[in-house]
Amino acid sequence: MAAEHEESVVESVMDKISDKLHSRGGSSSSSSDSDGERTAAVKAKIYRLLGREKPVHSVLGGGKPADLFLWRNKKISAGVLAGATAIWLLFEVMDYHLLTLLCHCIILTLAILFLWSNASTFINKSPPNIPEVKIPEDLAVNVARSLRFEINRGFATLREIGQGHDLKKFLIVIAGLWILSVLGSCCNFLTLFYIVFMVLYTVPVLYEKYEDKIDAFGEKAMIELKKYYAIFDEKCLSKIPKGPSKNKKH
């Protein structure tokens, strides 16, 4: 009887310990689930500039162009930047012309070929082999199709904006084109292209580095812009008469 009583006491103690362990494990799993839900909710509430949901690398298209703009390979990015800067300095600062540059490059190439071909008998080297440019037909057709698709999509977007169904988008496009025209009157096309190139080479990498701070500042700026747009819409845009709707039956 005493042995049976001791066994029952031991079993009850073990049952209590296992119950406590299960309760702790359940509470820890529930707490971890709640923590995961909280972190997911916090991530969902984080504001991203322009409604971005993907990383900056994916937004830029991924692949080598995104690696180039985000300075993944610093040697290649620095080389491209140095080349673009040299071209801008050559044409803008030194007032070099494109036709003059092409003629000088061809003259230099022909002089090198002439000297090499005539000196090949003395230096025991074969004349230089000029490579042929070969473009696969499938690649040319795919590029032409992609270009046609992008042009048609641009025309469709312009037609949609010009119809005035989305007044906000219409005003944004008009303001952007006006700013671009002002910049175009201040500098020529090459300088404007170089400015855009420098922006693409600096803004994405800086945004990726200081992403959280820029997104927080952008959220505040968007709130203020929405307030001003609501006031402008209430005082001006709402008073503009609108045409008949498409769904209206005549």
C-alpha cells in the first residue's frame, strides 16, 4: 500500500510538471505568434515613397542596369560615370562638335591601320583583323516589337491624360512638362541629359542607404501636399464645370 501511494504521488507530481511545461510552451508559442503578427502589422504600416512595395533594386528593373545605378560594382559604375563626364566636358566645356569628333576618330583609326599594315612586315605581326558587326535577326525583331509596344503605350497614356478623366493626373503632367520646359530653356539637351544621368547615379543609391529617414520625411510631405490639394480642390477645381459622363444615357 505504501509503495502504491508513493507511485501515485510521483505520478501526480510528474503530471503537474508536464502541465506547467505545456502551458509555458503554449504561452511562448502564442507570444511568438503575437510578436510575429505585431511585426507584420508594423511592417504593413511603414510608409514607402510613391507606394513602393519592392526593394529599390527590383524597382529599377533588377539585373545589370540596377547594379550599375546602385553601385554594386564600383569599378564599372565609376568607369561609366567618368565616361559620361568626359563626354559632357568635351562637348560642353571645350565646345567640341560631334561631327568633328567622328572625323578625328576615323582619321586616327585609319592612320593606325595604315602604319600597322605597312609595319607588319618589319615587326613580324599579322595586320589587324577588323571584326564584323553581327546582329541576330530574332534580337532585332524583338527590339523592334518592344519599341513599338512602348511607343503605343505612351500614345495611349497621352490620350488618356488628354481626355481629362483624371484631373489630378492631368495637372501633375502639365506641371511636370512646364518644369521640364523651363529647364530646357536654361540649358541645352546634352546638359539636361547629363543632369538626369547624375540624378539616376546618385539618388537611388542615397535613397537605398537612407531609406527609412527619406520615407518618414516623404510621408510628412505627402500629408501636407494632400491638405493643400484638398483646399485647392475645394476652392477651385470643384467649381469647374464637368462634361457629361460616359455612362449617362442620352
